[in-house]
Amino acid sequence: MSVQFVPLELDVPRRKDLPELAFSPEECAEPPKAEELSDWNQYDYDLDARMAAKLGFGFGGLNISSSQRLLVREFTRSKVCSGEDGKRYRYGTAVRLIVKVNNIAGGGSLTLPFVAAETQFGRMEASSSLKVIGYVGSRLAGILPPFRTFNVDAYAEMSTKMNEVKRLIGEDVENVRPEKLGVEVDSDEQQMDVKEALGLIWGLTCAAKGKSCKEARDEYPDRGDPSATRGIQAAYDRLPSSTGCSQKKPTKISRLTAQEELKGMELRS
């Protein structure tokens, strides 16, 4: 069984239209202190919009789409500790570059340089922000750039600013306040999200064909699977004038919305 850490964003206010959090981590029994942060690493994450929302990034809401992704690059000074629930958590301080990407055609992994270039030529839309977690020093005020469109120039600026913050959190230990940065998940937890994503696409496919949520749920090949059922429900919840998972057929506008969300994708039984 493979395991990996995923980033958490814990201070974004939750909205009713966002998916339920995939993880609700507990605190470590003995969270590490600033002087105990011994691991210095850089991590890159490529998250689909729904998974990003489940990790607390406040991404999407009713407008979550298969054409949206979230790229996260973070440099961390951290330490792993064990929670009372048996999970492992990464605590520490980090500078985190967050890039929200729209209008993605097709699948495949994305990288920050590629997105910067594609945005520069108008083939993608992306916005970026830089965030520092677990550090309270006042010198940050003169370093952090504003939220802006992500392109080649922004990528260069953000990379420079990240290096400045890295030096700062390495030198100014007195202002480091370790926070929870990530949680370790196993392949089973990740697979559950895949099933939910398949349910989401199935639900949108059925809605585009004029079928009700109840019909979509009853006709799903793996009928009764809880993750897929959540995905189907989420597909109908995001449509205009949603009535939940009922027998009511989607309106013409809802069908068109579902077709737009699918971007040519379709699941067949």
C-alpha cells in the first residue's frame, strides 16, 4: 500500500456549496517546536478542483469543473509527527505558491513552467498567490507580492519571492510558529476520491441526456457505492435550480450546463 502526504489549507472559511472535507485531521499528541523542525524540502502537487476543495483550499464551489486544476509548490521546514488517530501529519512553516488554472483541455499532468507559458500565449487562464504558513515576522510585509494573473513574468517573480521567504524562515527562528501543513493518506483513501469523480462524471452525463438524479443513481453500474453516490449527488447539486437528488428531470439550461461541465467527456455503462 502506497502512502503520500497531501497539503492542507485549514484557515479558509467553509461554504455550504463546497464538497465535504476529505480529511478531518486531529492534532498531534506532541506537536513539534520551532527548533525541532529538521526537514527542509520542496514539494509540488497537481490537484483536480474537487480534491483541492476537499483539502480545504476553498476552491470552486458550485462552479467546480473538470477543466480546473490547482497547482501547489511549497518549500517547508517541517517535522512529521503522529496523531492520536494513528495518522501522520507534517507540521512546520512553509511558503506556498498556489496557482488556480482554468480552461484546461484534456488530461495529463501540469507543471508550473508549462502553465506559465500557456497563459502567456492565451491558451490557459491562471491566477496565483503566495502564502506563508507558520511564520509571524513583520519582515514578510515587504516581500509578499499581490494576487495576480499567472504568466512567465509572475512565475519568475514568485520564484524569487519564495527564495527570499525561505531564507527568512531559516534565519528568524524566533518568529516561527509551527502549524499543520499536510496529512499522510494511503491509496485506499485516494481511490475513494476516484470513485467519487467517476460518479460525478456519470451524473453529469445523465443530466446532459435529460435524466433525473434518481435515474442516474439507479442506473449506475456499481449501484449503491457510497463514493459514487456522493459524486452523482454533487453533479446535480451544481446545476442551476437544483432540487437535490430527486425524480425531477433537469431543465434545458441544466442540460446545457452539464454538457459544458463535461467538456466532451462521457461515461457509458
